[in-house]
Amino acid sequence: MSNHEHKDNSHRSAMKSGMSRRQFLSYTLGGAGAFMAAGMSLPMIRFAVDPILKKKAGGTWIKVVEASKITNEPQEFKFKIHQVDGWYVSDPELTAWISKDDQGNAFALSPICKHLGCTIAWNTEKNNEYVCPCHNAHYTKDGKNLVVAPKPLDEYDLKIENDWVYLGPVKANTRVV
């Protein structure tokens, strides 16, 4: 066997056993690119997921009006709540219709019509009913739906403390069946 043949065989076996320069560069650049992509995407994922992971605060009670001002006739009272919706913080003004029932217990109704979401008003037709101006839905003083609307008006949780009326979150009407 000549020296020339021996060199060719050793050269071929060395190439087969190692990594080529092209493979090394592909692995190195691919790994570096994946590392940079992960570094850029993790803050975006955290930004999107962080509001979901925050613990929800319990329903807060809002001081609305002195209890002595509540009568048997429904009255409209406006109040502001502090809300955080994801990253958006706002203080919207809400409305409640507050009155007393025949037993003297105070209750508060949401002014949002259950038909299409318009704002209702009390006694606009002089019939002692809530009336929706959009599609003429009618509700009783307790919020029971009479005409057009599929459900009764929602009510607010209400408590009286230190001669003040406090309102909590909106819930389904428990006054009517």
C-alpha cells in the first residue's frame, strides 16, 4: 500500500467523525437566535398575563347617600367607583334608583334596561313605573318587568351603616319572582 492511499483513508475518516464548519455555525447561530427571541417575547407574555394573575379585590362598598334621605318614592342617586380594567384605571359615574319598600326596607335598582341596555327613568308617564325611553319597556317599583323587557331590573347590594347607605356590586333582582 502506498503512502498516498493511506493519507486518503485517514482524511476521509476524520471528516466523517467530526462536525463540519457549516453545522457548527448553523447550531451556534440558531441557538443564539432562539435565545434572543425568548428574551424579547418573555416581557410581552408577562405584560399580557400579569393582569390575569393579580388577585381580585373583593367587592367594595361605596358611600352614596344619607339613610334619612331615602323615601318610599324612588330617587336617582349618582356615585363614582374606582375600577381597574387590565391596565386601564378609571372612575366612572354610576346611577342607582334607591327607595324603601312597604316594610320600610331600603333597596337600590340598576337603571339599565334589560331589553337593550338603555337608561330607565321613574314615573315619566305618571303611572308610578320605571319606563325605558328607547323601546317603551315598563317595570314596577320593585323592578319587575311588565312589558317588552325579558328580565327584571338588576339590584345593587345595599347596606346601611352609621346612617349612610352603601352600595355594593350589582346582582340579579331578588325582590321579584
